[in-house]
Amino acid sequence: MSMTDKESKKSDPSALLKIVEAAAMSPEQVKRQVGNWRRKAGKKRDGEAQEDFESRVAEKVAAMAVSRYAKLCSFSGGLSGLAAVVPGVGTIISMTAGGLADTAVCMKLQVDMCMCITEAFGWDLTNEDARHLAFLIAAGGTLEHAGTPVATRVASKAGVKMLQMYLRGAALQTLKELFKKIGIVLTRKALEKALPFGIGTVVGAAANFALAKYVGGQAIEWFKLEKEGR
């Protein structure tokens, strides 16, 4: 394979899912991080029902996750600087070239955040469905924020049913299609500077921060709606 072929493969938007999967936090890393946040989230109050306590802690931990990843998304030190503080970014740098690197880092952060929120709400990330769900919410929320929504809004009763349907069916195929769309849409928007995802090139701190806040908010609302519907 020639060097040109290798570079083309690294820049292929359809490879985005594999790149993000390779760079995303492991279930063990997520559990450690969420466990640390849970210990900081407060103790059970006198007279507080166990279910109310668990719901309160879950929402507080989820808010901590959104706060952390919104700050990381707005980090303007470039890809090399981000690699020093966020595990997995170095993997992305080695696997990508060109504009796809910025999109991959952006999606890695959205997925990490959604996995932490998924774990916070009691889903076990060692289960494949829980991991797929985190990826689906991250992808759906990102596309919504970019102005290219999926079939329905993620944080809605219809959105809960939609993702549950994906989990019962071809979740992996759906993810491949969503991430391919993200690779095309976000890379194009970054180049147009309409939605600057340039963590390593054209830095758009405010836009990156807003993306994480939006996706995180959609994730929290999805889990609250899912719990109400049980």
C-alpha cells in the first residue's frame, strides 16, 4: 500500500467509529472515574428514600461528567497538549491524519462523557448494550447539534423508544451509519468554520463547549425519561 493510500485510509470518515472505539475509555476506567465522583456526590440524608438518594447522586455525578468534558472540549492547547491530559488522544493522533483527527478527538470526548453518564445512571458498561447505548446517545446528540438530526430527538419519549429499538436490533450497523455521517458532516462543517471542531487546527472553544453541554444534557434527559417509562 502506498503512502497516499495509507493517508487516504486514515482520513476516511467511515473509519471514524473504529478510531473512537480504540481511543474511548475502557469500562474499568469509567467505573473508577464515576466511583470517585460518587464519593464526592454526598451522603444519604436523614429520612431520604434509597431510590431518591440514588437518583440525586446519579444526576449530580452526570453533571460532574458534563462539566469535565465541556471543559476538555474547549481546551485550546492543540492535539499534543490534549494528549497529555486525556488518555486515548495519542491513539487518535497515531491513527488519523488531516481534519479527521479533530473530529475523532471531539467524538472520543462525547463518547467518554456519555459512558460516564450511562454508568452514573446504573447501567453496567461491561455489558455490550450499555456501551452501545452510550455511543448511540453521543452520536445522536452530536448530529442534532450539528443540524443533522436522527429520526427523532434523542431526549424525548420517542427517542427513548428509538434507541431501545436499536439496542434490540442492529445496534452496531446503526452506529456505523451514524458515525460515517458524523465524519462527513463535522469534517465539512469544521472546514467551513461554521461549526469549528478544530481542537488541533482552527480552535473553536465556545462551539466545542456548547457541543458537550448539549450532548450531555440530552444524555441526562434520556436516562431520566427512560427511568420514568419503566
